[in-house]
Amino acid sequence: MAEEQIITIKKILEGQAFQDSIEIGTPGKGGSVKIYGDFGDPAGFESRIREAVRLRKLTGDLLEGSP
């Protein structure tokens, strides 16, 4: 019985870390980015969104030839 409980817990912990997502942008207008996170951790999700937006801007700048 104890082994079954350990296996069940292990399967839950090995699942996807971030199951919630937000997609920002438009594929035809500068690209879109899908960010995965945890809606239960708004501060952590906001941090992930800000970093994704920063990297999206960086990518756009690089494609346009900006340093």
C-alpha cells in the first residue's frame, strides 16, 4: 500500500510544471509568444511575462538590424 502512494505522488510531481498559459502578440504583426506559468503564483507569472516581452523585443531588434 505504501508503495502505491509513493508512485502516485511521484507521478503528480513529474507532471508539467506550468499548465497555465497566455499568448501575446500576433503572428503576422511582429510575432507571438506563448508563456507558460502558474496562475496561482501571479508574481511569478508576471515575471515570466516581462522576460518574454523583453526577449520578444530583443528578437525584433535583431531581425531589424539594431544592435
